Amino acid sequence: MNFTGRHILSIDQLSRGDIDTIFSVADSMEPYAHRKKVTKVLDGAILGNMFFEPSTRTRVSFGSAFNLLGGEVRETTGVENSAIAKGESLYDTARVLSGYSDVIVMRHPQSGSVAEFAEASRVPVLNGGDGDNEHPSQALLDLYTIRKELDTKGRSLDDFRIALIGDLKYGRTVHSLCKLLGLYQRVKVVLVSPNELAMPDSYIDALRHSGHEVVETDELEPAIAGVDIAYSTRLQEERFASAEEAKLYRGRYRLNQAIYTKYCEPNTVIMHPLPRDSRSGANELDNDLNENPNLAIFRQTDNGVLVRMALFALVLDVVGQVDRESRPVNWYTGSRFQ
Ligand code: NCD
């Protein structure tokens, strides 16, 4: 598709060719994200970064990505700090804020809210997560990471095995990721969840429709035994009707080094969209995996900046100008990206 001026709301909008485009632009952002070069291509542009739900990495990485392209970021966080708390509609908020920004990233607790906002917006809107529906930029950075990890093993996105583990009902990252996997071939998808938190049928049907083998189970150990990627998720406690109900599932699946060593094939990649819930009752991805070289969670977060830079550069149509507006960095950068 032609990305210029478009909203990015759902993976449904993207073809396989679009993903290739996003990934190749993301690759080209590396010198900027890794502090080798500076670009001012978005000098003067403003991002409206509107997060009406808790966020650390999505908000900061979208903001950093915009800054790394030379643009400025204005933020609104929390419904309680915005006029939405005074009863303002998404329509009015969108009309107003799109007069102040060149592009908007929005996260909101209601499914469908970002699309509703985008309809009234005068500038492109990127979905930073709408309720339990979708989180397209996370899925793109996840797939970008999967591609890189498979590549180091001489493998490709067209023939691999992945386990999605945890709260598959409310987890929007795995919803968007399933839609993306549907664009590839010969993917085996193992869905690990309690029955009550199973992946909604529509996502499973779409995977099967793409010809993928889909296995559903509520047991972790056998599921992680035969996959290339083990993708763990947090119980989305904030989406449960009550804390009591959430408690029933807390700590149900815990991946740690001992289980990894016992059940996983060597070099199984461990992923998680983060945050991992490190409270002792939950702990779905143990800290004792931190030194495991196959733990890709911080490669995911680093890759998120590249992918979000690519989305901005495409939507604002500056891909061809990024290098023209660049110079080498002139400060100490260390070696954190090696
Ligand atoms: C995810 C989200 O907000 O859906 N976090 C993120 O953006 N990386 C996952 C989660 O909160 O569990």
C-alpha cells in the first residue's frame, strides 16, 4: 500500500509486501537508532503521543523513534489528566489534537477506540494498543525480531514453529501477531492457555485458513518442547471482571531456566512483549533466564525503535530524505548496541 498519510490501526491493512517494506526501512534506521548517525529529517514535526492506559516501552519507544528522526513529542498520559475525564468525546479530542500534531500515536482501554479516534483525526493515527483488540506495532517488532533470530539459524519466516503462552484471550499482542503469521507459510502455532483464556476462534480460524498447523493445549512443558520460539505473555489482569477472577490464573505458566533446560530444544528463542510480571505470584518469565543468550526480550525492545522509526518515516513520506539530512554523532555512545 501507499503508506503516506495513512492510519495504521490493524494488521488487516498490511500485505506481505508491506511488511517487507516496513522491515527494510527499519533495517535502514539502524545507524540512527544505534547512535552512529543523527538525522533531522523530521525537524519541526510534532508527534502527539496519547496514552490513556499504562505504558512504558511503547510510549517511550514511539517518542524516542520520533526524536531520533529529529521531531518533537507532546504527550498526554492517563484519562484522568485529559479532558476525556470531563466527558469530552473521542471525536472532539481527535479534531482538536490533530490540529496540534503531524501524527498521533494513541493507546486506549477500549477495543475499537483508536479507529473511532482516527476517523475524526486530520492527521495519521498509529494504534498503540486498543483494549484487548490489537497492538500492531508490537506485532511488527515481534515479527521483525523473529525474522532476525531465525536468520541467525539459517531459517526463515516461511517454515518455523512458535508457542504463544498465557493469556491469549485478552492479550492484544498475540492477536496482532496471529494475524501477521497468517501472511507466511508453514508456520506451526502452538497455543498454550487455560481453556477460559484461549485464543478467540476468529484468530485460530484465520491461522488455519492460511494452511498453518494449529495446536491448542493447556500444558506448558510438552508445548515448548518442539518449537523454535517460545513467546510468553503476562496475564492481562486489568481486563478481568474482578481481581479474584484474575487470581485463578496468576502464576499458571512459569518459564524458568530449569524448565527451559529440561524441555526446550537447544537455542529455542524466548520472547515476551513485556512487561513481565516479576511479582512472586506471577513470574511468567523468570529472572534466572537473564543470562540465557536465547532470551530475546531486550532485542525486541531495541528492535521496537527501528520498526517505529520506519512507521513514522513511511507515513510521513520521508524515507528517501533520512540520509540526506544526516551527520555522524559527536558524543560518547559506548558499545551498548553491539
Ligand atoms: C503489551 C500491551 O500493552 O499490550 N505491552 C507492550 O506494549 N509491550 C503487553 C502487556 O501489557 O502485557
